[in-house]
Amino acid sequence: MSPRIGSVRDAPQQVWIAFGGAADQAWLWPLAKGFRHCFAALRDEAGWTVVEPLSGRLLALRVNAPAEYDLPRLYRRAGLAVLGPFAPAPARATRLPPLFPFTCVAVCRALLGPGAPFALTPRGLFRALQRNRKNVLTSASA
């Protein structure tokens, strides 16, 4: 299922997911080159926030740039693959907590909301978002 996004232009918050990364940890070596890590950049009326899950810690950074600044373009110029914008879906109650490990993919999926596509690896999330992108963007303009 793709992230439900109503209208991205009118959303109070927009999310971009960036993919890249080198294998700085031995357990990342089996993952596809260029898809060993993912993180999110969120834009709201006040500006940009980057949420980056690192090994052993979660980094949340408010970027000193106005909301009009094209942060996804900067990431693309740096060689990262970037998908978005997506408007996060509202939270919904569940009977059980998520049973998946705390990974960069899990954090990005959580930021997209309950309608985010299932994926275990950054490349899997990239493919799922890219595959559903046309449907997501077309449903927003309807």
C-alpha cells in the first residue's frame, strides 16, 4: 500500500526519503551499493528537519535554511537518490506495537505513516516507493 497523501501541496508537512551510503559497518556489506542507508528530510512552514537513524542513535536536526530552500536538490547533487514529496498519513491506533527492528527503513516508514509500503532494506523501500509513486502522485491531483 502506498502512503496516503491527500494533496501534497497543501500538506502542513512534506517528507522526502534519501537513499545512499557506503558500507561503514561490516553488516551493511551485503546490501546493494548506493542503498545501504536511508533517512528523511521533512519540510514544514518553519523550514527543514532531517531525521537520520545512525548506528546506535537517532539524529534529529533542524536545518538552518528557510522552507523555500531546495534541500532534496542538494542531496541529489551529492549523489543520493531522493524520492518525494510525500505527506505523512495521520497516526492510527493498532492492537500490537510494531515487531520490526529499529532500522533506518523502519524510521522512514514510521515517518510516512501507516500506509507506507512494507520493506526491510533501503533498496526495498526505494523500489516500493518508486513503484507506487505514479499512483500516489495521481491520486493527489484527483
